[in-house]
Amino acid sequence: MESQQPSAPKPANTESKKPQKLSYKEQRELDMLPEHIERLEQRKAELERALGDEESIAQHGVVALAEELANIENELESSVERYFALESKREVLQ
């Protein structure tokens, strides 16, 4: 009787499973982010002007304008970070 030795596990071929490009969703997001960032920058500039305008402050209130500006700045920062993360990932995959 021959004893069967268990065969050594085959090393996983990680090269073939590595994605070669961004996913469709990531590529679409990367394509849309520059336009989104530009809109946020425009809105930020509008809010900054409004905070310097007495009429806008009287109409909207300084607190409301400042809160919206803070929200826009946070979203802008997140969007820029996401853009650079996707760009870096795309460069690594190429």
C-alpha cells in the first residue's frame, strides 16, 4: 500500500487577481470629482463674499452663512482628498 502524502498548498497567484485598473464606479467618481470640486470652490467664494456684504448678512444671517461655509469647506477637503486617493490608486495600477 502506498501512502499518499498531502501535496503542498500551491501559492496563490496574486498577480492575476490584482486589478489592472480602477473599477467602473471609481473611474466614474474620478471623472466627476474635478467638476464637483470646482462647484464647491465657486460656492465657497460666493459665501466668503456674502460674509463681507452687510446686505447678505442681514438677509441670511451671519451664523447661517458661516455654517454653510464650514460645511462647504469640509466637503471640499473630503472631495480633494478622495480625488488624490483615486489618482494615486490609478497611477499604481497602471
